[in-house]
Amino acid sequence: MVSSAGEISPAHHELIYSPLTQSNASNSPNMMSCEYHPAYGHIPPDCTYYPGPESYQYCSPESYPHPQMCAVNTEYGPMTVPLVSTNSNPPIPLPMQVPQGHVVQQIVDENGTLRHVIVSHQPPLMPIPFLLYKGPGSQSQPFYPPGPGFPGHFPGMQAGVPCGVPSTQGPPTPPGPNSLNAGAYVGHLPAHAHKDERAQRQYVKLRRKFELKQQRDREMTSLTPSFYHQNGGSRKAESGGYNNNNSQRRNVPNGTLKSPNGGIVEEDGSVGSTGSVTSTGTQDEEEESRIQAQTEMLSTLIPPVVSEVASQSALIQWSHPDRFTESGENRFPELDVSDTDFQYDVYIMDKTRDSRFKSIFTGSALSCRVKDLKPGTIYAISYCALLNDMKGSMSVATNFTTLPDVPDPPSSLRAVSRSRSSIQFKWNPVANPNDNGAKVTSYVLEYDEGKGGSNYVEAYRGKNKQCTVSKLQPAYSYQFRVAAVNQCGQSRYSSTVQVMTAGSPPSQPAPPTLTEAGGTYLTLEWKCRPTDDEYTLQMEDPSTGHGFLCVYNGNAPHYTCIALRRNTQYKFRVKAQNEEGHSKWSEEVTLKTLPGQPGPPHKPCLKGRVHSNSFKVRWDPPSEDGGVPISAYALEIDQGNGGFEEIYRGSEAEFNIDKLSPGQSYALRVIAVGPGGESVPSESCVITTEPVCPGKCNIPRIVGKPKSNSVHLRWNPPDWDGGSPVNQYEVGCTTPDNLTQEAYRGKETDCFVNRLLPGRAYLFQIRAFNRIGAGPWSDPLEVVSGAGAPDVPAPVQVHTKTAHMVILSWAEPLNNGSAVTEYRVQMATVAVESPEEESSSSAVDNSPVEQSAESTPIVHTPTVAPTPAPTATSSFCQVFLGPALSCEVKSLQPATVYLFRVQATNSAGSSDWSPVTTHQMPASSPNAVSSVEATASSDSISLCWVPPSSNGACILQYNVSIGEAIFVTTTNSYVVDNLMADTHYKIRVQAVNGVGPGPYSSVIKISTKPLPPQPPKLECVSTAHFWMKLKWNETSSKNIEYLIQMISPYQDEFQVVYRGSNPYCKVTRLAEDTQYKFRVCALNGAGQGPFSDMYHFSTLKAPPPQVKGLKVEVMLEAELCRLEWSPVACADTTAYQLQLAKLRDQEFKTIFRGEERKYEMDAKELEEGVEYTARVCAIRQCDDSSQLVGPYSNAVSFTVQQPQMLDSNSSKRNSTPFSKNISSASPLRSNFLNVIEEKLGNISFESRVGIVAVFALIILAFVISLITHHVVS
């Protein structure tokens, strides 16, 4: 952008060519000079200009720092310019010389302007479009570039110049690959590209000749037709053209072209006619002197003046050419010019970039203000004067420097690393020229504290091009921006960068659960949590032995595993992951596919015989069980009603079918049932039941009158024979004593039954037989035979009323047809060997005894007891005679055995004596207890004694009397506890049986012993992760011991951990973080005292062990220092703390704290040649947020050296890309350790890791064996 004191109208641009002389042509790169006159007119938008390969090209906007300075076209590339001549005289060809490989075309358009076209044979930089030009007052007409099919020559032009026109009017044809370049070959004019003096003189001569020739032609009477049409139509500037009126082509006979004045253009480029007259030498000399004076005048310029210099603008001022002397005389009197006739071109150059001068202003003003400059940059200003068509040389350049300004904002702000609480940033430095003339002194980094909006807080200010912002919230989004600061102030802020801190990886997920199972697939799902982004599901097939393999990886919380084997167990586990990492694997879960559907069982078959209402069938299991044993079978039966119904379901392969109809056919089939479902039914099997026995016969009838010992019976056949004819009958007789006997068997339907007892009632029944068997019995027929003597009575029932009296009762026997008139009762006495054996009452049977109506005794149910061995038996004597069924017997002796019997009499005679009943009288109370022994303790007395005589009754209990208290026991010993120590007591014992209590024993006097000591109070004074120290208060008694017992969570019984007289003990070999139970008691001469209440003490958590295997690798090529160490075994999460110190200072500083087992640091942060020492410790992170710091590892020393300082031996040892130089912490390290270190250096890193892993496994196995031995013991 250029502004001046006066208003400058848009310039009209033209490019004017003037021919060069032979001497100047050799020094010009384009073989011609080009003047740039913006004051003559603007560039038509319809014309397109493509520069040739040797031309000056327009620079891009990036490389041109002042796009607003120059009034040039903003479209880079082809420039639309017409090639015109400013001479108004008639056109004549001009002699021109061009470089080798170029051709020139001279064309006169409809306005009489001579156009020069320089064409290069080399391929253009881009495809050549058509050149369109719109003339004044006419419509546009296409221009056709020259083609190889229309060669033509002007007589006065150089050979080889094509000049052709299209044959017809229409759309232009694109040029072929062999066509010449139709565009004008013009480059951007540099500041020094102006006409020299020789070219100016040659141009003036040619113009004067052309004016004389044109004047003569006007005086001629006969004129040739116009060389061009006067309708203003456009004509192509290169190889001829045509107008809008479709005029005929020009006549070009024999390669010559007629001029408007009848002249001929020669091939050598000269212009002439038959009557041409040349100008005189005097006129030429005057013209040359005038041109030389004008050139000298335009070159008398004063250097420009620069003022009002700012950071991005400056005011440029210049003066007119110095035409007057100090006295005011005109130095060039032969030139009639004024100050308003001059035009000026102003040029600027950026000296810091070593660029060329560029035009920034063209006009008649004497000042302009240049804007959009770079701050702190050195510029050079020059200008030249123009008069008419001549241009003077450039003035002496004036240098100036713009003021510095605030720098440009830094670029490429980016986060290089981030953690849960910090983010590290880097940005590109602001260097020259972006610092705008002043060196950047510091950078300012700001962030919004995660609150959003426009409130930013400064986080860093310094010279570094990177920084770390700490104390941030995890998983939080922040916005950052950076600015540069120099002596002029602070720059604008860079673009805002939004970065989020790292979060936490997800926790261990729950194991997957089964939602659906099939024979070849399992559908699993797991809990979806907001912190999870992706899931990984692994499956283990135990049959393959490949372990867990990944089967799914995605964000869905469910998955279906297919192509599995039926009835097979698979193990599954899942883990979750997000941007921060992945979780632990979940607990393994074992799932099983379902078995397949079993095949049909084999056809059922009969097992055993077929019965009338049942039969048993069996079947074989199916050949295909579906991958799992058959769990049950379903048996179905078709009873002839047209459908199967299930009658059995169970695991047995056979079944007994009952409740069937005899003689009926049944169809059977079996279905196998398993976890995979039910099979198809088996083939059907048809089985027919056997016939049944005959039906029930009718009641038999008596033929005639029953006799005393016989009866005649008759009956009818049964109504149903059971499917088989009746072949015989059976008569059953039930006697009065309920015994059924066969009385007859045969084919007849009547019989005689003999040998009956007189006066008895008999029952007779009939049943029929066929080939299957016997039918049911008929209803009974009761028949009574003739009368007889009574039967033998039942044994006498004895009922004890008192110790001296019993009640006898008996039942009435069978009278055999005649009533009993009287009963006779007899008794005898038996002396037994042992009077202490008790016997209640003994009888042959337990038949009930009827009481007489005259007595109401207390009834005791007799019990069968072994009959005592008699030593002497008295004779029987009669104690009762009469018709009654009971009697009383008095005056009996206690504890004496008696024998009783009874006899019945009727009109037919007397019966036999009944069986003898033995009865023992009740016994008395027990005797007094004797021989009582007593043993006393501090709080109890133990008693024992000899059982006394029971006197015929079993002793039920003993009563122990101590003072007013009575204790009951059923044994001959008793312990009386809860007594007072050192106290006298009186004790007596009494026996009790079923009769009552016996007398007390004699009184026993005894005293209890003193009390044992009470348990002390137990406390834990100190504890560790594997031991406890217990302490208790010491009593004042002498000769006292203490007993400590413990029970652990792994055992169910107490074990003694200490016994002695000391008031303290230490319990070792304990497990960490475990609660133990303890109790204590004291012992002295009185015995062991009571145990105390249960005490609960817990051990502490064990700190992590010492870290082993700390290694240091210094990688000089990568400029890194890597520290690695072996992991430690710990139940909880383990972190590591790495410290570094100089060996001479021993001031350790923590450089790393985290869960990783390695750390890399920049080797540049360490001083070369300084010996450093490093150590690491493990930190156990407990569940209660507490941390236990373990011991530090052995310190490892190392030194960072330059690569060229390493000797040849170390370079041979370090065959890997990493160079390592680790020195020992001790200067007195032995040669043996040096040899070991050299050997280890030849082993690869992977081999060393493998060796360490093997040793770690051996140590782990040894520790596990020790723990197992301790737990078992």
C-alpha cells in the first residue's frame, strides 16, 4: 500500500519494447530491454500473459513481504498485458535481434500500433491458453495461436518466423505439442532494466525515417487499400488474425506483405519504398545530442530522504532532477521541460534478506508513506525519473531501519507428557525475524485452572521453551496459552490448547456371569461401569493346553462364545481398560456348555414272567447319550385307548408294571431324559398279561343236621372262572381256636367234614382252582357241633393289692356246649435262693383276667420275669371254690414266691388244671448305705460308696445331704462342687428304691482345701509383624507359675506358648496382620487356677523386603540413563522410590516414585565425569491408605562419560547399541568382582532377566515351603 501527498489515479500499464543493439543484446539475459510505464493505462482483463522460461517471474505472497506496497496485479502467474507501441505513426517493421532459439513476430493491429511478439521454442511453464483482447468499441474476438499447418513469412522479417491465420471463424483450436508459444514473453522489470543511450538513438532514427515515409505516402495520388479494417475489430498479436466482419485474408504473395503506403516489408527488417528519401546527418546529430542531454538530466537525482520511521511505516521524500546550477542557470537549455512533466518510480529492498529492489510507487508526487514493514528490519530506498518514454538511472539508495516491536506469538504449543497431577509443555522459540527486532527475554504460560471462560492464571514465566505445570486435578480438562516477551512488551497469546490430565485405570471387574447356555455356545455378560471404555474377554479350553486366549475385545458388556463343544467346561476372565490403562483380570469363572439331546433307547423287552396284573420290562440305554450320562427314563404305556401315557420316570432301566387287567395287550415305549432334553420315543413293545384265578364262590350250605363230630356241606361253582376252567375246589375249616385247616380238596361240589370237637363253633369256606391258581375264599359258614366237658382254663392273673394280699382272676373257658358251674383255685409256696432278686409276676401268657363283681382291687399288669430256681415247694392247697371268676388271698408274706392254678367244672365233667402262675410279693425299702469315702479339693468334695441291698426292688437314686442341701444321683458316686474353700462340711447318704427311701448312712465330716491363685491381667507391650511380647502383673505369692495358651485363626484348639515363673514372654513365628487369642492362669501348691478372659492381640503388617537387582545403563548414543530393578513380592500394591546422589556428597534426592520398575532420565542432566550413586526402596500401599517403607537396596555407583573417552576394551564389550560404563561405589573393589562384571557384560539383557527370574522362583518356593511348615506345625 503506497500513499502520497496527492491523489494518484489507477495507472494504465503498458509494456514497450525497443530493439537492442548487437552489443547490448549479448549482455541482456532476455536480449531486450523492457520499460514499465504505469501511467498510460490499465491492464485489460481479457488478455492473458504467460511468461517464458527465461523471463523474470512474479514472487509468491509468502516471499514478498510487502504485498500492499506495489500497485501490481494480485494474481501471480500469467499476467494480462498488451504489447503496444506508443508511436502514433503508421507501423513499419523494425529490425530486431533475439537470442538463439527465439523468434520474433511484428504485427500491426487495427489501431496502427506495431506489436512485437518474442516466442521461445522451449516448452512453457504451463499450458498456453488462448489470448483474447477486446478492442475499443468492438466485441471480443478469439485469437488463434500460430500452428504448424499455416506457415507464412513477412518479407522483412527473419527466417523461420511462422505467421498463420485460421481458415474459418469459430472456436479456437488448442495448440498442439509442436506449436510455438503464442504468449508474449515479458518478465517482471527489475530496477536496472531501462534503455541505454545507444538504444535510444537507434530508436529515434528509425522513428524519423518512418515519419518521413508516412508523409510521402500521404502525398501520393494512388493509394493502396488499408492494411487493416477501420471498424475497430481486434486482431491477434502474433501470427495475424481476422476481424468481426469476416474479411478476407491479407494477400501474402511470395512471402511479402504490402504496407498501407504501397511499400514492401523486406526480410532484413528494413523499411523502404521506391521514392524514399533519407534524412541528413545534421538532423541525426541534433537528435542524438538532444537524447543525450535528456538522459543526463534524468540522472541528476538527489538521494531520497526517509523520515517518521516507525516499527511498520516510514515517510519517503525525493526531489526533482537537479536541472539548475547554484546561480540558477538551466543546465539543459535545449530541453523545454517543467517539473510537472516528470514521473517517478520508487523502489525498496529488504537488506536483511538480500532481496532485489521492488517498485512500490509510480507517480508525479514527491513523497509517499510506506506501510506494512517488518519491525527491526534494514531497508534501502531508491528512485528514478521518467520523462515521456525515457527513464533515467536510479538514484543513490538511502538505508533506514524500522523500530523494534513486540514479538510474534510463539507457535506449536503442545503437551509432550502428562500425568495425573502434572502436564509438561513445549513450544517453538520466537527467533529472528519473528522477534521483530528485539530478542525475546522470557515466555509466559497461562491456564484457566480448569474453570473455563477468559480468566487465566500465570503458571510459568521464564526463558525456557518448556515447562511442567503441576498440582493439577486428575482427569481434568485445562486450557493453556503462551506469549513471548521482549524489551518492547508482551506479544499476543498463541492459540489455546486444551489438555486433560491423566486419570486412573479401571479397577478389577467382577467375573463374567452366564446369561444363557447351549450345547455349542455360552452367552456371558459383565457389569458395565462408567470408567470402562473397552473390555477384553479371554477363554481357556483345558483340552487344548494353550491357556487363556482372547475371544472378544470391544465396548459391549456381553458376548456369545460359539463353536464350543457340548458338555465341556471352559474358564473365562475379563478385564476393563480406558485411556489411562487397563485393570487387573477378574476372578476366573468356570462355565459349562449344555449336553446334547440323547438318542432314543433300545426297544423295551420283557424281564421275567408275565403276570395277570403286572409284569416287568427292561431296556438298554441309547447309543448316543448327548455327551452326558442319561439322568432318567420315561416309560409310556398304551392301554388300548389310542394314546400313550407316562407311568414311570426314574434312573433305573427296568420297571414293574402292576394294576393291569389280566389277559389284555399293552404297548410300551421308552424315552431317554438327560440335561440336554428328551429323546424321541423308542420302538413300541406289545405284551399281553396272563389270566387270573377264578372268582369268589358262594356261601356253602349244610345238608342235614350237624353231628357232634361231623357235618355235610355243599356249594355251587363260582360265577367267573378267571379265563381258565375250574379244575378243583378246596374246603377250609376254622376251629374255635382260630386255626384254619384244609378239610377237603377235589372236583366235586359237596363233602363230609369229620373229627370235629363237640360243642364247638366251626367256620367253613370254599374256593375254586384253575390252571393259574386258587380264587378267593367265599364268605364263612358257622356250624356248631354237639356239647362236651369244659376246656382247660387260662392261667390265673395275680393282682397285688398290698404287701400281704393279692387278688386272683381268671377267664371263663370254653364250655363245649354245657355251662360251667364252679371253679376250684389252689396255691403253693416256693422258697428262692436269693431273696434280693426281685420278680414282679410271671405268667405263661398274658390273657386278660375278668374281675368279679364283688371286689375292686388295684390292677397291676403282670410282667414276665425269669422263674427263680426253687429250693423247696410246698403242696398245693385249695384257697377258693365257687362260680366267681375272681378271689382274694390274704396273709401272704412279703418278698415270697407263690404258685396259683384253677379248674372249671360243668355237667359233662371237670377240665384239667390250668398252667401254674408264679407271683412274687413286693419288696421293702433298701438298707442303709455304708462304706462312704470322701475326697476334698478347694471348691468340691468327691464321694463314693458301696451300693446297699435293694430288698427286692431296684435302687432308683441316692440322696446326698450336706447341711440343709440335698443332692440326688443315680450312681454310687457324686461330686459336690461350688463349695467354699477351707470349710468344714457334714455329709450323709440315703438310698431310694421303688418302695421308698431307706435309712441315712452315718455322718462323715470333711474340710475343703484352700483356693488356687487368680489369673493375672494380660497385656501386649510390643508387637511386630511376626512376634508379640506379652506381660502380666506378678502376684506376691511364692512358688507360683504362669500358663499362657494361644489359639490362632488356623487352629481350633489352644496350644501352650509359655509356662514358667517369669511375668513376661515373647511369642514368635506369627503371621502378619493376624489376630490371635490368648488366656492366662496361675498355678501353685493348691493347683491350677481358673483361666482369664480371652485377650485379642494382632500383629502388624510386614514392610516390603529389600529391593534386589538394581542396574544402571548409560546409553550415550540416545543420551539416556536407564535404571532398572527386580520386583518384590508383596500382598498389597507396591510402589518404588528411587533416590540419586553424588558419591562425594551422599545427599540423596528422590527422582522417581511410582509402581514401574524402571526409570529413564536425560543423561544431559548428569555431570560428566562425576560419580553418582543410586538406591531404591519398596513402599507397601496398604488398604487403609497407610504406607510401609522397606529398606533401601544396596547402592549402585556409575559415571557418565563421553563416547570418545571409552577405551577400546569397553567398546568391544558393549556390542549392543547402548554404551554402558558403570563404576563401583568402592575404589577397593576386588579383581574378582571386575571379572564377574565383565562376564555379565557379555550376557544379553534378556538372558540376565531369565537368570534372575529362575533364582526368584527358587527363593519363592523356599519361602512357601517355610510358611507351609510353620502353618502345619
